[in-house]
Amino acid sequence: MTDEKINEQFQALKGELLATQIAIRALILANPDPGISMAGVVEELERWTAGALPRPVSEAFLSGMDRARNRLLPSSSDLARFRKKPPPDHPRDT
């Protein structure tokens, strides 16, 4: 496999991962009490980081988990902005 093909696959995987993070973030924001969802995400990430992951784990892997957590958890301004939006029409209703 060529370096170009490997890079294309890597970029595609990064896109899929980001889309998944965005979807999870949207689900957190859509929860009537997003704090409960946020607490659950933090708790699970901490549990997995503390011992559920196979060892050894590279620093790059742990750094990636930290970046993912930061992308998953909405800020206070995100929460306020989302609460002001009316519910969207279902995509299949159009």
C-alpha cells in the first residue's frame, strides 16, 4: 500500500471519528439535563483511562483521548446557545 493511500485512509478515519464526536456532542446537548450526560461521559473516560484500557498505552493515545473529551463536552456557551434553538424538523419530513 502506498503512503498516499495510507494517508487517505487515515484522513477518512479522522473524518469518521470527528463525525462521531459531533453526533455524541449533539446528543449531550439534546438531553433535557445535559449535565447528566456530561458527567457520564467524564466518568466513563476516567474509568477507561484509569485501568480498563490494555497496558501499555502510549502518550499519543492518551493525548488523543484528552482531545476527544474536549471535543465531546459542550461549553456553557454551547449549552446556552443550543437551548435557544427551536427543535429542527425531522429530515424525513421534507
